[in-house]
Amino acid sequence: MESVDLGDGSISSQQQADNNDKVPVSLEHIQIETPEERYERLLRRARTEDLSEVSGIGCLYQSGYDRLGRPLIVFCGKWFPAQDIDLDKALLYLIYLLDPLVKGDYVIAYFHTLTSTNNYPSLAWLKEVYSILPYKYKKNLKAFYIVHPTFWTKMMTWWFTTFMAPAIKHKVHSLPGVEHLYSVVCKDQLEIPAYISEYDMATNGLHYFQAFNSNAFAS
């Protein structure tokens, strides 16, 4: 009968090297970035990278202060090309603009006027942005005004503030027209594109402005 050589059980150097490659890396050698470190890294990038691609669009800017002296941030939804813009740079510009302002109280006015599906970023991106921004953004935000909301806006706002950002739910206010902002912001502090005022007048009409002004004087 022919014998079979089973070998002596020794492992060659090549086999040993292959096995070593399969050994999992110890977690002690993996540096996990904390949320604070990630934000600081993004802030450094925001201060050094060329963000003119986003800033030149003019969809996000500071527009004076409200009646309590808090910085007013304006966001024009129609001018945000969510499907074509580099969203990484959009986030960096957001951080660049807001970081020095959110150290104290601030307010945001979002104009949903004449926006379309091309202007809507994904919920996944919004969730990521919300998770990246540190606590001071949520704590010092005193009001988030949505002007000219639609049914879609109201539903998405409810969903987002209920399941993803409950801490700011009570700070969100939907306003049917620009004039309603004047109770919290002086006219000379609110700079908005002409298309928003034109839409406001066409939609709400002259009676809306007269009624609002009469109520304002009566109060």
C-alpha cells in the first residue's frame, strides 16, 4: 500500500505571514474622531478653503438684527441649487458664516417662496448637518421663521422636528407673509430679494397689508 506523507504539521513562513494579515487590528490603535474634533476640523477647512462657489449664490446671509438685537440669518430656498451644488462646500459655508454668530442668541428666517424640488436637499443630508453642528447652534437659536410655507414644508418641518430635532420644535414658526416678520424685525433690518416681496404682494394682496398695518397700529 502506498503511504501518504501528512507532513510534520509545521507552517511555512509564507503561511505565517498570510495568517498575520488576517489578525484583526486592535481597537487601541484606532483613533476615533469625536464630534467636537470633527467640527473643529470642518471649521478649519471653512476658514481656509475657497467657498466663493457657494457664497456667490447669495442664498444664505446675515440681514441685520431683530428687535432684540439678535443677528438675523436669511436663507432663500429658491436660490439654493441643492441638486447641482457641492453639498460639502455648502456645509462649510454654513459653518463659516454662522460660527461667529451662534456664540450668542440668533434667529433664522427661511423664505420658501417659489422653491421647487430642485431646491430640496435630502433628509439624510439635513440629518447629517444637524448632527455635526454643536450644541451652541441649537441652544442659542431663539426662533426659526418659515415664510410662505406650503403643505409639503409644514409636513417636512413636523417630521424633522418631531423625530430628528425635537429640541427646536417650539422655536419653529410658520408665517404666511413677510409683513408678519415686522413684529420681530424692523423693515430696515430685513434685506430680501425683490421676487419675495413681489410674490407676497401678488399672493396676499393690498388688503392684507392694510389689515396688517391697521392691527399693528391698534396694538
